[in-house]
Amino acid sequence: MPLENRLELPDETPMLRVVPLPSDVNQNGSVFGGWVMSQVDMAGGQTAMRRARGRVATISVDSFLFKSPLVIGDIVSFYADIVSTGKTSIKVAVSVYAERNPENPVVIKVTEALLTYVAIGLDGKKRALPPAD
Ligand SMILES: CC(C)(COP(=O)(O)OP(=O)(O)OC[C@H]1O[C@@H](n2cnc3c(N)ncnc32)[C@H](O)[C@@H]1OP(=O)(O)O)[C@@H](O)C(=O)NCCC(=O)NCCS
């Protein structure tokens, strides 16, 4: 999906909506990429946990594209969708949008990422995914 500016957020419920704080800014004045990665991992992980009906661990960050910077004042929404599953693994695509400039609102898709999670038991070892609903 191309990264584009749009006037509205996607028509689905975001897994996470967060407002970055001044402490999350880097030396360039935009939001630190590590902050974005951490929120993306949380949004993807929560989605994987629902499918796994229990604990998961992140095994791989398959791709990450920071297309536009986030700035202080943005309201940041994280949308997470399962793209495939295996025996123990769940691949989740996360799209990140910023709502900016309340006087003349604009919605910008800032980041796209793909991550893989593995269902784990209380022992921290991988376990088979339960059947899908
Ligand atoms: C998650 C963990 C329990 C998996 O155990 P493992 O023995 O390494 O698992 P495997 O190599 O058999 O792979 C398990 C699944 O992950 C998939 N996988 C393995 N390496 C992968 C990679 N590089 N990219 C995508 N998927 C991968 C496998 O295909 C398999 O999927 P499937 O069962 O659906 O076919 C273990 O790797 C682990 O504890 N890792 C650390 C997790 C962690 O701490 N994450 C936070 C990092 S800060």
C-alpha cells in the first residue's frame, strides 16, 4: 500500500493511540525512531496475543519504513493486522498514522512495519497456535 496523506484515519479500530511527549524527541526535533519501534512492537504484540490466546515473543522485525517524521503534538494511531500464521508464528503488519494540526487537520501515514511473533508458554518455549476462531 503506498504511503499517502489523507484526511481520514482507516475505518477500523486502532490497537493503540498515543501522544509522544517532549522526552521522546531526538536531536533533530522529531520523534525518536526507537520510540516508534517500541509502540509498533506493542501494537503488533497485542494483536498476536489475541490470536495466540496467550503469551507471545517477538522473533523478527521483518521490515520497517519510516516514511515521514512524527512531531510533538501529533496524535499517533497504530493499526495492526495479521497477514499470515504458521504452526507457532504470527506475522503482523502495523501501519502508523499521525493526526496533525487541529486547526486544519491532516492525517499522515508515517510508518509501515512487518513483525513476526511466536506463541510461547509459561516456560518461554514455543507452542502451537490454537485453532483460529
Ligand atoms: C521465540 C522463541 C521461543 C522461538 O523459539 P525457537 O526455537 O527459536 O523457534 P524456531 O526457530 O523453531 O521458530 C519458531 C517460529 O518462528 C519462525 N521464525 C524463525 N525465525 C524467523 C525469522 N527470522 N523471521 C520470521 N519468522 C521466523 C519459524 O518459521 C517458526 O514458525 P512456524 O512454527 O509458524 O513455522 C525463541 O527464539 C526466543 O525466545 N527468542 C527471544 C524472543 C525475545 O526475547 N524477544 C524480544 C526481543 S527484545
